[in-house]
Amino acid sequence: MAEIEAEEGAMGIYFFLITGSFYNALNPRTLALIREIAGLGHRIGLHFDVAAYFETKPSAANLQQQIESDRRILDSRVSAFTDVIAFHNPPEWVLGESFEGVVHTYEPAFFSKERFRSDSLGRWRQEAPFADGVSGICQVLVHPGLWGETDAEVSSRIRGAQREAVDRIDESMYSGSRLEWEGGTLEW
């Protein structure tokens, strides 16, 4: 998606979690992809998961402090970093609210139900973006890692990604391996 956007002259912000297990920005493979995306001219931002740190709505100071901590971690590993964050699975108290010292995709300057389209949970929540053409500015939240050739539930996509990860581990551990001992050599 980042390559297609760059070819079309569209630049976006790609947000990544540092607390997630599915696409963690601290994973070396994911970090390499992030750097490739940044190399195409896109910006990189923090995808902040409130639930990873807080069970209830935190104070503004605690929220800002944790966001800054996560930002520093991501910023230390990625160029093209932006101060804008995107909340992961945002609780209701985030939508349409501003927080001191935090610029985020759900604040009033960027977010309105009329101009927001999301494919969260593998489905468009409203009509697909640009179904009737492009008119003005629209925020489109997409999760291309959950897309596929056929329709599928998010849980199915995640299980597929798990199988692929296990296959990669198996391949790196067992493919092209060589074991030597006094009696000979075993290659697989």
C-alpha cells in the first residue's frame, strides 16, 4: 500500500504499536518494514494502546507521560517520525476530545463522523471511502494486514498470520541446516 501511495504521489502517516503482539514496531522484521515505508516518503507515528497501560481513564498528566515514553522509544528507532498519534481501539472518552500536549487523529481538528472511514475489524464501518468520489478532506483508517483475496473474519486473518510466522521460524531453524558428528553429516 505504501508503494502504491508513493507512486500516486499520496503521502500518509503509518502508525505502529510498540505494545502489540501482532505488529510490534520493536520486532526487527516490522522495524525493517517501517524503515522501508519511511524511505518511500511516508511519515511514521505511534499507534498508542490505552488499554496496555490503563484500566480506566487516566489523568491527563499520566496519559501524556505514557504517550511521551512510547514516542521516545519509537522515535529512537525510526526516522520520518511525526508527533501525531493514533489511539488503538480508542475508548469513547478519546473520540472528539483534545488532550494537552498530544496531537491525535481523533481530536476535533481531524475527526468527525462525516469525514472518517475505517476498515477496523475487517469491515468498513460506513460506506467505503470515495464511493461517490473525493470531496474535501477525509481521514481513512486502513489495516491492509487484515486484507485478503476473499472475505474473512479478523480472527481468521490473525490465525493465518500465526501460521505464516511459525512457517518462517521452522524454515529458519530447519531449512538448510547441517548437523555433523563423528558418524557423518545430516543435512535438511
